[in-house]
Amino acid sequence: MRLAVINKIKHAGRLIIVFLFLTLSLSSYCQNSPYIYEHGVPIVSYESNFKNLLNNWKPQYITNAGLYEFTECSFVETITDSTRYNYYRNYFSGIEPVSKSKRGGYRVDHTGKRSHELYIEPGYAHREFFDQRGLSDAAKKLLTDELKAKAIDILTRKINIDTLNLFHYSYEKYKIDTIRGSDLKVFSYSKKWIKSKVASPDSISKNYIDIHVTREKSFDSLTTDEKRALILEELLIRRIDRQLSFNEKVNIGDRVYVISFKYNEELFSNYVVCSAESKKVVLDYFFKDIQLELKN
């Protein structure tokens, strides 16, 4: 009996040590990987965001920073009423905002020194509906002229979700994963809720739920017509999701800024929204989620 109690105490002690290690590691990661707008001067004005951005945009953090040339960073307007609010809600859920691709990681040179690389390239989402270069033959076959026209209509039409009757679907699943030690004995259990919420002005299909929510089916299991229907349904749901997200982040009175830059001689204009209350950038699809790898 006493041995069992001692073993339980040892097991609890190991869990506490692991918990503390994970907590300290997460804290260290957050401190050593700040977001690009927030590393530098405190955000006490709208301009603080852009001062930090420009100061942090260098090869030390962004490996290909030298390929960028910033040409403008200026105030556009204050969102003063529901008309301008809905304008930007449509803009940020459409095809015009600048998006990016990221790649990188750690590399070790011949001396054993480790360094971090991060490459960022600008572009636009849903380019496949305008330019099919680089797509597989199977993808090109799916994207008929009729499908592309319908997709572009979904991505460019003016929507006011305040006046729409949305269909909602919620999914929750409690998942328990077993974590084993090197001796294959059960060390602990990972418990988490898997949650998903979907909204659409149209009914939500079973194929969408089975593939994108519960993941019980694969896209390849569908017929060609079902694949095309699902592509259009997913575009609409993503657009509605971005509009609902806009509602959560942006308020009337917030300010819009534009950051223009050249990359490989191509000009991009990235619009961002700053909170009137906190002065921080609350919406930006290009710079906002970039995290910097600081040296210890």
C-alpha cells in the first residue's frame, strides 16, 4: 500500500515537472517570438505599429527582406458608418487583399552554428481562377469556365450579412489521446475538445460536413460534379466566415491604413485596420501574424 502511494506521488511529481516545463517553454517562446507589429516601441499610437514594422523588416528576421521596397505607409480613412463598414467587410472577404506564403526553419552550418530562416512572398488568394499555370491536369479539368465564372461571382459579389438568414452548423467532439513514454507505458492522456462552427446563406451539404468538419470522407472520393459543387460551397462558407470574423475584430470608428511595397518590381498595396480603442492592428492578412525569431 505504501509503495503504491509512493509511486502515485512520483507519477504526480513527473506530471508537475512536465507541466512546469511546458509552461516555461511556452512563455519563453512567446517572449522570443513576438509579432512583428509589437516588437519595439509600445503601441501608444497608430503610427507605433508601422514604426515597429519598418524597423523589424530586415534580413535579421525576414531572410528575403532585401527584395522588398516600402513605398507608402499612410492613413486612408476612418470607418465612420455602416456603409463604409460593409464596404471593408466585403473587401477583406474578397479577392483583393494581399496574402502571402511563408517558408523557413532552422539550418546548421558546417561549424554547428544554428540559424533561423524565414522567407515571405506576397501574392493573392484564389489565383487559380484567373491563372492556371502550375496546376495539375486534374485540377485544370475541374476548373471549367463555368466553374471559374461562378467562383469569381461568389468572391466579388457585394454581401451584407446583417440582412442574410444564415444556416449554422456546430460540431464538437471530445478527443482523448494516449501519451506513452519510451518504455511504452502510459504516461498521461491528452484531452481536448474539437470544435467547429460553420455558417452559410445556403444549406450546408453533407459532403462539406463529412470532408471539412468531421473529416470522415476524402475529397477524392467524390464524383467530378460533387467536387465542383463542394469547391463553390467552400468558397461561399469561407467568405461568410471572414465576414463574421470581421464583425468580431472591427468596429465603426476604427481606422484604415495602407502599406504599399514593391517585391521583385511588382507593386502591392496592403490595407490594414487599426482599433480606435487599443491603436493596435486588428486586421491584416499580410504582416500581422508574422512572428520574429529573437536570439536568446
